[in-house]
Amino acid sequence: MLKAQGYVGSPQNRVDGRAKVTGEARYAAEFDAPDLAYGIVISSAIAKGRIASIDISSALAIPGVVQVFTHENRSGTAWLDRNYRDETAPPGSPFRPLYDDQVVYSGQPIALVVADEYEIAAHAASLVRIAYETDTHMTDLDIKRSEAYVPPKKRSGVKAPPSPRGDAEEAFTQAPVKVHAEYRIAIEHHNPMETHASTVIYEQDGTLTIHEKTQGPQNSQSYVSSVFGLSSDQVRVVSPFIGGAFGSGLRPQYQLFLAVMAALELKRSVRVVLTRDQMFTFGYRPQAIQTVSLGANPDGMLQSIMHDAIQTTSTFEDYQEVVVNWSNLLYHCDNVKLTYRLAQVDTATPIDMRAPGAATGVTAIETAMDELAYATGIDPVELRLRNYAEVDEANKRDFSSKELRACYQLGAERFGWAQRNPEPRSMRDGRELVGWGMATGVWEAIMQKTAARAVLSADGHLEVSCATADIGTGTYTILTQIAADIMGLPMERVTTRIGDSSLPKSPVEGGSWTAASAGTAVQIACQTVRESLFKYAREMDASPLANASLEHVSFADGRIVLTNDPETGVSFTDIMRARGVDKVEAEEKASPGMMTSMRYSGYSHSAVFAEVKVDEELGIIRVTRIVSAVAAGTILNPKTARSQIIGGIVFGIGMALEEESMLDHNLGRFMNHNLAEYHVPVNADIHDIDVIFVSEHDDKLNPMGIKGLGEIGIVGTAAAIGNAIFHATGKRIRDYPITIDKLLG
């Protein structure tokens, strides 16, 4: 484990911060090219059926319009499903834009208008006339739940529910105390600041440089190469900055296909940017209906856990998440039954959204545990401690580390939980009812195979590079910190390059695995450079380090010195000059240990405490205070780490109170497809948020003991708020988001 000394473990400003606040940082739709054309996507007006006719003549007659692409005139592309399947695709048949006349969901892209200017393309798009033949669609999960099925093929990286343990049904029947309820989570759509965009620069030799909003430049590169029959050398995907993604950029979205198709056909650079409306025409967090049954003794000890979840998916792919497994993981119980099913509806395929599965499933189990706390008269924190899982009972493994008890303790102390009156409706502040609630959070700590390169120049400047992305989490900064510490250089003398498919191989940025994966790869690459440089130093004529070993030297301020005699040493520049080289370079791979992953289960944990104030007459809910105590292994940068948790908590506030994509089942269309009606938390909604990082040493998952922070902030937050609302009002709302109409109804 890398010890918290130097830059690692200390709060550091973002190295990319200045570029972002000055406008120097450029995003996918901000890169220019000579003779750039602009594409406008036309979306389907029906949810299911076929295009009977499409008249593009009026659009083509507009001066400046270059082409209108439809299923009738698009160029040939691959026809096998496997060619369209990216590295995060679920089982099924991936969506193919403009493939044929079939319409499988409302908002599906059915044409692309390309013109010399954006405004011309937008006007021409309004002139395209489309006639449809409609089929009967179905988007209502309440109707389709009777047809829910266990997905026949597992999505890569998604664990199926474990086999039942004991006899959960009988134990529930016999339990003296029972909780049985249905919990609902609404559809949520991604609405990052930057909408999805692709700028495809067509070079004269036929190669493409694609500026793309993506969490995986090499994933997008592979997709384009496979679909359009190009070699990887012909496609470079660049994405240095991303204006928020949170899972929406894991898969290539349809604007990438359309922009590349147009550029290849026209032999011209093309940009396609999705509108805010069109951000509602692809993946989303799927709707979920969950049933949780808890049986317990009067002392709160769990005798039975049953958790069933049904989620929506499209008619052409089996999108899956880990939803119910968390119930088995969090609490000790001898009788457990978990089931997970899908129901097909006529919408686009869902997509990963911050803490996919956990944000949904943990909300249900943590609300149910709060109900059990009231049913037994046991404090919610104490109830969780009594049922604390010491091991991963489903997989029969020890945890690599687990400091959840400390999260409960420190979070409760900071929040002042001991002063809570347990009776609902017992706490007031003027006309507002005050409620305190809490919940547990958990997310898997993962490491993926990743490569990185480190290059030390003769002038003492270090460059590290990896194809991973930075969606705003601070990846540039933490990789710079790691490299600077290992090489003993100021951060100002380290440059980090990421977000480019030409760099060393990396998986998509997601799952909270980037810090552990890319960080370890950078660490190993820099260590190799250290070793090479030290070897050269020992071989110098009259070297003061000739008899030293690597363990007895330090790297500091561009020099290698004896640790016990810092005046004795040699500079990096002199070492390379003596060796006759202008750089020392290493590229290394980092992989999770197979034996470790088989022996241990790794997770981040949190305890979330929330205070709400509810206007008794109007039903207006304010989240006035949140304390989140997080145990996530090594914290590389407390400053950016705190921002990550705060961001996740704000996500959770939206999930608890505001975010809901509403389907008009008659039309099969999302009604509130704009930011005026799809509500997200704004500054006025956010009050005091306190983040505690609980000390946790983990020497098993990866060399630096990193567990990741991107997801853990949201998990449990919605449940803590919902539990606080019950404490304030005495009314249990099990349908998220908890809106005024539900509270007053």
C-alpha cells in the first residue's frame, strides 16, 4: 500500500481546474475543422411501428443542405450483432441507427440532416415529412410485470442473485415480527451539463479523428472500427474533457454512429450534437418494482430476508443490474431468497447511471430495515449493528477490509443522533416537522486490467499517460499526485495525458474502478522508470550511488540521493546525460490478483444520516442536513474525494425527492423531456453536507489500497431521506421520488 506522504493523501487543487474555469478546456462539440458540416437528428414520433414513407425533397432543396440520411440511402455497415456490441453492452441485439424502416421506441433517430451551417440543418430538418404505420406499443411496467422473466444470459460483470440459503419462506412465516412491502423507483434520465456530441474530423487519407463525449475512448474506437469496417489505425477517439457522464458515456450513443456515417459518405468533417430533448431518447436508470420481506425476532435479529426486483428493459436487449444482492451482503441471516427479473417495454435500452443497481436495491432494503426498526422499537443504528455481517455470506469469503462499524459510530456522533426522539412527528421547528433518518451505503471495490506509460525527459519533466477518461472525478489530479510522489517531483513537473484511444489500453471509466486501476498502472510504470534510472545512476563513472541499493535511496527534487545523507546524490539530468539517453520510458500493466479476488470480497461502505424539515400544511420537504461517513480505503486526495461524495449525495437528493421521467403510456413517450419539467436539485435545494472519511487500511485489493468513490456517495442517501421523512411525518412513502402529492395524498 502506498503510504499517505507527499502529495498522495493530501488535498490538492485540480491540475485541470484552470483550463476548465478559463474556457481553455475544450469539449466534444468545441473542436473545429475546415469545411465542417453540421448534422441534426430527426427523432421518431411514434413508439412502435414502421416508417411508411419519408419525403426529404423539401429539405434537400434548401441551399446549404448537403444530404439527408435515412434508412433508404445510408451506406453499408456491418450486419452482425457482434459488430455493434461494445464492451459494456448487455445481451441481445444492439440498436442500429437507420438500419431499416422499423421503429422500436419513441424518439428513435430516423434521419440525419447535414448542412453547411447548423441553423440551415435545423430548418431543413423541420421540412422532412414522415408517415408512419403504427403498431400497439406497451411501456407500462405494471402491466408487463406479469411477463417478467429471469434473463437467460448474464450481462458481463453483473452477478446473478446467489442461490437461496436456508428456507426463507418458512422462516418468514414463523417470524414474530414481519415487514412486507413494495418499493418503487422511478425512471431517471441522465442530464449532465454537456449533452452528447461527436465531432468527426475527416482526414484526406481517409482516417478519422473523433472528438467524442465518452467514458471509454478505446471502446468508441473499437465500436466505430467494427461497425464501419475500419482498422484501428484509421480511427482515433479523443476525449480530454467531459462535462459529466455518470454512466451515460459508457456505451457509444447514436450521434457517434450518425456523425461517422456522414463523414465517411461525404468525405468531410461532420459534427452531430444531441439536443436536451434528445438526451431523453437513449438510456436511463430503469424503473424498478421491488418487494422486500423481513422476518425477525423481537430483539431485531433477522430470521428471513426475501428481496425480489423487476426492472424494465428494451425489447431488443436484456439490460441488467445488481439490485437484490446487496440485501444478502449487508446483513447476517441464515434464510435468504433473492430474485431478479426483467420486463420488456417499448423504450430504448436502459443504461448505467451512478451506482447502477445499488442505488435502486439499497434504497429498498434500507427503507425496509427502517420499518423493521420501528416494528421492533430498536434504534435504526443499533438494529443494523445487531445484524452486522462479518463476512460475505453469499460467497463465503472474508472482506478485504470493512470499517462500517466506525462509519456508524463517527457519523452518528457528528450528526448528533443520540439526541433523536424516536417517536414520529415528535420533533418540530416552528411550522415544520423535523425528521432524522439514516441508512447504510455499499458499493463494490473493483480493479480492472489497465496499462499506463511513464516517460521521464532529460529536463526532469515526467509525462504519464493512459487511455482512461476523466468525467470530472479528478483523474488528472490523482494520477499526477501518484506519479509525482513516486518520482519525487513537484506536481508542476508532471503532465498527465488521458482520454485518447492512442494511449495505453484502459477499460471504460466507470464502476468506481478508475483510481485503483489507472492509479496502480501509473504507479507500476513510474516504479519501473525509477528502477531503470537508479540502475543508470549506479553505472555512472565515480557514481556516489555505486554501492547503494534502491531501498537506501530517495527520489526528491529531480535527484536520487542517499536517504541517510541527502547531500550525496546525482540529478536525473546528469544520469541521462552520462547514459546518453534523452528519456527513460516504461509501459506497464496492472491487473487484479486472481487469488485475492477468489479469497476476499472488497466493498466501500458508508453510513448516511439525514435531517429533513417538512411544512406540515404544504408538504414541502427540505433536506437541511446530511452527514455521510465513508470508508473507502486510501483517500488519494481529500479535496476531490469530498467533491465526489457531495456530488453523489446531491444525486441521491434528486433520486429521493425530484428526479422522475414520466411516461405517457398512450403515446409511449416521455412527457417531461426537458429541464423545465424534469427536476434536478439546484443550489436552493442543497444545504449542509458533511463528509467524513473513515480511516481504512486495505492491503489486499490493490497495492495502494484504493476502493473508489464515484458511486458510494449516492448509495443509501435516498433511503436515509425517505426514513427521515417518515420520522418527521409518520407517513411511510415507498414510491420514490417522494413528492408533495404523495405526502399529502
